[in-house]
Amino acid sequence: MKLTFRPFDLQLTHKWMVASSLAEGGKKVYPAVFVELRDTDDVMGLGEAAPSNRYLETTQTCMEFFQRLDAAKLSFDDVAASMAYVESLAPGNFSPKGAINIALLDGAAKKARQPLHAFLGLGFSEGKHVTSFTIGIDSPEMIRQKVREAERFPILKLKIGGPNDAENLAAVREVAPTKTLRVDANEGWKTKEEALRRIEWLASDPHIEFVEQPMPSVNSAADFQWVKERSPLPIVADESYLDASCLSMCVDCFHGVNVKLCKTGGITRGFEALSVARQAGLKTMLGCMIESSLLTSAGAHLANLTDWLDLDGNLLITNDPFAGVASEKGLMSFANAAEPFGLRVRPC
């Protein structure tokens, strides 16, 4: 097996800012690292790392992790053993581990001549899966512009947790008064009292579907339970749900969970995190980072395990180097994907 990797800067259409990055003033560029695994039969598996400062990851840490890998210990024919080796190298490093996992499964599904979802024993329901489109924190003027540009998307997700939340929500409603809206605080409210107060304010809007991660994940389970018991809106865990190991706490503290492949460490763990949450009675969402169509397509293959999708990272950039799942008017589809097997992704 041969491993190659390369860094790549994803250029955003608009400055991107969430509650956790207010002090930085937002970003126009997000890093990615693309991975290729090629075996002796010339089958190639593709993967993508989307490093997150939240988990102490950078392009450099991803590259260093890949440099440590012995590609001879990886095989499309034994993904489980390959990942056991990958996991043994270092703790953390969720995104680069995820990139390797995705590449291994892409190659394995190609060798089996199946789309990835079928290789995993899942279907993909064409005409069913709709992603939200995210509006990052910005000035009310820019919020209005972004909402107008997103007119074709039936569901919006608004990032809040900043000083202008009321003005920004009002700006959304000036342009899209009745569109379904999801709200993501990104750990922006520090106490349970503040979180409940803000959720009660949001509940006055009848078209808000749920609130995501209202408080920092370091807050106590008792705080989250207190908010859940009183919240007039469903609350969904993101930073509080890294993977299946977080299930017990989230069952007690949330109505649903948001799974991201870059924080679980890939498709295998993402599949597990979604499956156990559903079995426990939680609603499930599949989310993303700023990413290309490679990573977005990887997530879309798990769509049948979800109640909600927020797979729009590729829609927020201007220089996507891959083509895969389509998101026409928010409706996700592989019907016209150029590649029939694996991730169903090709380089542009």
C-alpha cells in the first residue's frame, strides 16, 4: 500500500465566524489535508482531514500523524485490523485518523464494486435527505445578504452566541420569515441560567426546530439536565458528543446528537455513534466542518441513520477540488455522481 497526502486551503465564499472564534474575527480560509491510499492492484481510496483547533489539530499535526504511518500495515481487505494499527499510534488525532478510515473504506467498497453505503449494509434514500445551509455569525446586513443567497435551501442553520444575536435573528426573519431554522450556539452560553433564558427567547419563533450545544461541554451533566428539563425547544449535543463513549451522558442531557466524521475519527466510528444514539432513543444529525465534497460525500453515505443533515461544508467554499454528492435545493443525491463505487467521488 502506498500513502500520499497533501495540504489544501479551502477558500470560503464569506468570512466564517462562530461563537468559539469571535475573538479571532472569523476566517476566509480553512485548511484540509487530502489523503490517497493505493494498493498493488492500483485501487485508490480517498480521504480528507479537516483539522479543528477545538481538538488541538492543525495541518501540521495531521501531516505529522500521516508521516508516522507505515502504509505497509494498511489494507483494503482488512479495514478493522488497519484501523487498530492506526488507533495505536497516538491518542486524539481524530481528523487524520478519520481521513485514513475513509480512504480505507473507499478502497474496500471499490474493490467490492459497491457504493460505500451498500458496502456498509445501508441504503441511500434518493429524494429524502435534505441538508440545512449554515449562516455564520456576521453583521445584520451580511446576514440578510447570506440568507438571500441561500434562498433555494429550505432549511437554514444560524450560528449564534455573539453580541448581536437578536439583530441577526431579526435579519434572517426579514428575508425568510417562515423558513425552518436551526440554531447553533457553539458552546456560547456559559451558564445554565443564561442558556435557558436564551432558549426561551428563541422559542418565541415558531419556526425554530432545535438548539445545538447551548453550553460548553465542560459544564456539568447536572447543568445540562437542568436545561433539558426546562427547555421549550429540543437541544442537540455537538461538542458534548464526540463518539459512542459519550452516549450515557447525552441520553440524560439532550434530545439529540450531532455526529461529525472528523471528530469521531471516521466513518466506522461515525456509524457506531449514530447507531447507538438511535437505539437509545435520541434524534440523530450528521454534521460537518468546512470541508470539500470528498468529506461531505463520505458523511452522506450514512444519511439513512439520521433524522437531520447539516452537510453543507462543501457549499460554503469556492474552490472545491472534488465532485461527489449533489445538494440541489438542499436535497442530497448521488443519482448523477460520476463514480459508481466507493465514496462516488472524483477529483475535479
